[in-house]
Amino acid sequence: MDRSVSAVDPWGARGLIGPHEHAAFITGASGLELRAAERDFIRLERPWGFILFKRNIETPTQVARLVQDLRKAVENPHAPVLIDQEGGRVQRLGPPHWPVYPAGAVFSALYDLDHALGLSAARLSARLIAADLGDLGVSVDCLPLADVPVAGADAVIGDRAYGTEPHKVAAIARAVTEGLAQGGILPVLKHIPGHGRATADSHLKLPQVDTAKIELERTDFAAFQPLADLPMAMTAHVVFSALDPAQPATTSATIIEQVIRRVIGFQGLLMSDDVSMNALAGSIAERTRAIFAAGCDMVLHCNGKLDEMREVAGQTPELSGKALERAQAALASRGAAQAFDRGVARAELDALIGRAKAAGA
């Protein structure tokens, strides 16, 4: 990693972050509005971006105000604000203020009926999600997934996936990114290099995959390769024993350098999955150091606990070098939202979902 601080001591630059610079982490807030202590923390530590969860969401007006307050606190009106808005089980915005969106498996079923219909539905759903996010000032969706589930895997991915064939997963994921882009929303590809085979939920414990490298390349990695041009990606907290028996992808220099950057060919901004998840070992500070040492550009912290946020910030370098270049390129790739008729688009999507249900999908 080409950083202004060494890989051996990536946290040595604390205190050197200037008024127009940012630290290489993304963080959250504990509730519906910023507390004074959180505002002070953000002003001092200057995270690159923010992420919203259900605990931060009540009404459209409240969410838009929180987004504005986060950006004011960091003194950056363009600071990225992320959310996980997939549809199905993972939908931070929901009724009564926001509509329900289909899970990835619905697009997979439609694709099996007719490739064009499946891609159209995925694109429409993402375009509608983008409109919802744009109304709030949210600029990044942690979507699409390119995980390829297998029989016997943990249900943490399950119906979130776009299928079990790499080419189909990649095609639907591409359609999702197109829909987001039409609405002016940046995508985050997840969970690179693949979470589909995991036999445990990485929120709870560390999964290990013992599949041979050649099979991983044929299936899991193959779904990500056609998407290697996307601007941002999120790592998987999964051990691939054939590649690195000691470390999950998130903290494995071997997997980041040899698989994510070379085999898959992803050259965009690489962020960790949530550093507070139970899959990772050690203190939050130790995990943060390990993430940067492995070659991630950005640490993601999600639970809104201020003491943990301070630990992350204390071990995070200024965003600089290659990481800064990737971050700037990602933000520069975001275009303006294109005009569209939300009512017509929703009716079209509902009709396509109806076809899937009628076919028993």
C-alpha cells in the first residue's frame, strides 16, 4: 500500500490530519440524531464517510436531517453516506415510509424464466432504491452482492444471492449497479472474494471454507471478476484455508494481494466489512491495525458505540497515497440522477414480481 505512513506503523500519523483531510474509516451514529459527544468525535477525527442502520431511521425528514448533520460535523457537504438497502431481509429503510423491495432470489427466478426480465427487474428495483436514497441525501448503497451460495452453507447469504451460477450472479449484479448509477448512487460490491460458501454467520463467528483454490476460482471468484471495474468493494470475514489458513480475507495480505487485486482484478477502493463483527479476533484496535496491515484502504465500523469508534480512529491513518486515489476515483465516478417516473417504474417492477410468483418462484 502506498501510504504516507508505513505498513508497520500505519497509525503513527494520528494528529497530523488537517482541516481538509480525512481519516480512512467509515463510522456510524448511535441513534436518530447526533449526540454532542459524537459530533465532537467526528469534528476531531474526520472520518471519510458514514453508514446508517435501522437505529438511525424513523422518518424521511429525520433521516435527511441526520445525513446533513453528519456532513456538517465533518465539514464536508459531499462526505459519502452509506446504507445497506438490498431488499428482502436486508433493508434498513422500510414501511411505513419506504416500500418493500424483493430479495435477490426473485431476480434469479425471473432470470431463469427470461434473462431479459430478470435483468430488467433487478435494474428497476435498484433504480427505485436509488430514488429513495437520493431523497435523503444518501449517496452510497452497499449493493450488489456477488456471493455464490452452495448447498449446506449458512443462510446469512441465502435468498440475498442472485443465483448459484457465477455468470448469472455477475449479470444480475451488473444490472443492479446500472440501476443505482441511473439514480446517482454509488455501489459497494460485496463480499469479496465471496461469502457464499461460509457455513457460519460472520456476524457471530469466523467461518472457514476448505474448498480447493481451483474450485474457488471457477465459482466464487469468477462471479466477481466481471465486476472488477466497480468503484468500491467490501471484504468477506471468511477464512479460505487453501489460500491463508490463519487469517480471514479481511486481514489476509495474501488474499487481498493475490486474489482480490490479481485474480479478480479489483483495483477500486477496498473497505473491510464491519470491524466490530464477532468473526474477527482481538480488540477493536488490534483488528483495525490488522485490516490496514493486510492492505485494505478503509475500515468500516457500524455499531455506533463511541468507545469502539474512538479505538478505530486511534489506529487509522490519514487517507493518502493509493487509498486516497481510489477514494477520489470512486467519488468521481458518481453521476447525476437521471429523470424517471417513479410510479411507472414501481408498477413495472410489481408486474415483473407478479410474473415470478405466478411461475412459482
